[in-house]
Amino acid sequence: EKLSKIKKTKPLKESIILGVSGALMLRSDIPITCIFAETHVDFPDSKAASNIIKILDEYLGLDVDVKPLIKQAKEFEEKVKNILKQSSYASKIKDKKRMSYLG
């Protein structure tokens, strides 16, 4: 009940829940609430983690500062963007070299 009053939360009507969360919900005799955040599949997602921490912070009244985690998320995103740019550039160079052998 209290969790539903917290901003930016909504109950999950339909979904498939796997792993520990699913096992606990299925086998436990006590009421369980799981908090999920949308994340990227291929790498850690500090923004999603900070969103969950914000919800838990509001729910439990812990006064947790998520600014360091958000800063880390921004730094990580920049690193990923740079790596993707470098990878794209290297791929273009490789394609140009391949084409030069055709003519």
C-alpha cells in the first residue's frame, strides 16, 4: 500500500519474473514486494540502480545520497559512447581498406 503512494511507481499487471525474485514470490508464505527498473541488457545500469535507491529511500526514509551513483552513471555513459565512436571509426577504416583492394 505505502509503496503505491510513492511517485514514479506503478504495479506490474502482467509479466514474467525469473530468478530469485520469482522464486521468492512463488514459494514464500509472506507478502513480498519486488521493485524493478528498466535496464540495459548488455552493461551495468547505474541510472536504474539510482532510481531503485530513490524509491527505497523514500519508502524507508533513509536519506541516501544518490548523486555519486548518478555521477558514475554519466561517466560510464561517456566511456561507452567513446568506445562506440572508436569502434565505428575503426570499422569505417577497415571497410575503406577492403574497398581499395577491389579497384
